[in-house]
Amino acid sequence: MIDAIAFKLQTGTQWVHLPERYCNWRGIYNRLRMWAIDGTWERVFIALMAQADAEEDLDWAVSVDATIAGSPARGRGPQKGAPAGESDDHAIGRSRGGLTTNIHLVADGRYRPLAFVLTVGQAGEAPAFTNVMARLRAPCRRERPRTRPSWTARHTSSATPSSGASTA
């Protein structure tokens, strides 16, 4: 089951085109979806992060950056803004690129994800910095969870004009 999910995410193939060795694609899709809904993936992620921290394998010199994920154009229709009836917690917003979502991520010094936050496409990176840093926590067996990095770097967008630059 895990191998089938990993294959799908690595290759980007459609669910219906999963190789037959993985059995029924519907069962795998439904399991992935249910594990996402009930928090199984988040618990696995936290357990792996806690294990890496206990083994002193996490580099607490962290980097924070964001990227934009666009919504596919098909099926969107002529509406403006988020689709009608779209829940606020889906983080779909209108930006110059259409319907988009910002993914804000904290990674350790070895580029492994430690925490992330999704925001609407038109949201800026700076306001989300506090939220994504608040999600950073590595559980410890005998102590309080570690929540503060030893060093933080924040990437600034190359799309932001430097001082004195023309925006024409």
C-alpha cells in the first residue's frame, strides 16, 4: 500500500494507471485519503521527526521559503476569486496567476521538511512566517517539544523589486 502511494506521488501518474502489481487503485486512493483525513500521515511525520531529533540527525539551522501552486485551468469556468462554495480552509485564492495556493515550508539544513502552512495565493510570505514557525515542533520523550531553531534563514522573493528598481 505504501509502495503504491509512493509510486503514484513520485511518478505523477493518474490513479487509474497504477501498475497491476499494486492491486485496486480505488482502494489505495481511498486509504491515502482516509489517512490524510484522520491525521495518520501527520502522526507518522511527527514520529519520524522526533526519531531523527532523538538521534541528533536533525540540523536545527532552518530555512523558510514559499512557493505557489496553481490550480488547473480546466473546469474553473469564468468565475472570479475562489470557486463558489469553496471552504475557507482550502487555501485557494486569486492572484495574478489565477487561482493559486501558497505553500510555506520550514526545512532543516539538509533540506528535509519540518513544518508547512498553506495560505491563499494572494497572501504574502511575511505574514505566514510566524504561522509556519509556530508549527515547528519536534516531540521529545522526556522534555518539552523543541520549537526553536538554532538559526533561521528566510528566502526573499526574487519577484520583489529591489529598492530603486523600476517596476515598469
